[in-house]
Amino acid sequence: MEQTSIKRIAQCHPKIREKFLAAYNEAVKVTPTGVHPFITQAMRTFKESDDLYALGRTKVNPDGKSARQPLGNIISNAKAGQSYHNYGLAVDFVNQVNGVAKWTVDDNWMKVVKVFKAHGFSWGGDWKTFKDYPHFEYTFGLSVKQLKAKWDKGDTFVQDGYTYVNI
């Protein structure tokens, strides 16, 4: 089993780790030989969220600048505290095809989506605006505003070097 993805899933909120891991393991099984779902992001610090939010807005995004977009593409609408990643409740993935990241939403991508949705995760590709095709989240019915309020009150705990809100 590919260990980077497993390590990233281990960063997720303790109440949801096993659910993420089960969905991931099943997704690995349903994709064909040569195609492997790879977790690119799980827990994201508040600073990391602010840094991503700045790309294409106030910082140059080296992956997508053009004459029309001199700062590059905007890749996130979530500032610090506004992402389920900040609370360990989301992961992003890409399919690696023969070891190369393939960001195309194709049949193999949708196999992974189907598995995660069957495990109860919401998919960013179903969002009405700012589609986030690599994104899965499990929110326990809590909004990011509610999670941030818990964070601000100190309704948190530390485990494995990460701070999580109590759910």
C-alpha cells in the first residue's frame, strides 16, 4: 500500500480516520492496474489555507499564470478556518496513472468518487459554484462557521501533534 496517502489520512480527525481509510482502500481496489488514487492533501493548517487563498489574488500562482491572469489561477476560496481541511474533515486526491498525476475527471476518477460517496462523503464536484473535483469531506452536519466557533472557544484537543475540534 502506498504510504504517503496513508500518512495523510492519519492526519484526519480521529473520529473520521477509519472512514477515510476504508473508502481509500476500496477506491484503490476498484481502480485498474496502473491507476492509483493518491491523497494530495488532508489536514491543512490555518496558515496553509491563507497561503493557498493568496495564490492568484496577491501572490503569483506558478502553476497557472497568463497574460489574462498575471497572478495565475485562483485555487481556493477558503481563508484560514473556512475549510474542512483545517479541521481534519477533508481530503483531496488525484489519480496517478503509471506514476503520473492525471487531473482529468474521467471514468477512473469517477470510480473513486463513487466509492467515497458510497461511504457518506460529500464530493466537491457536486458543488454548485467553484467545483472542487479532488475534494471529499465529512462534516458531521457542522458548518465551517460552527467548527471555527468551537476552535475559537478552545473546544479542541491535541492528538498526534494536530489540534482538532471536539465533535
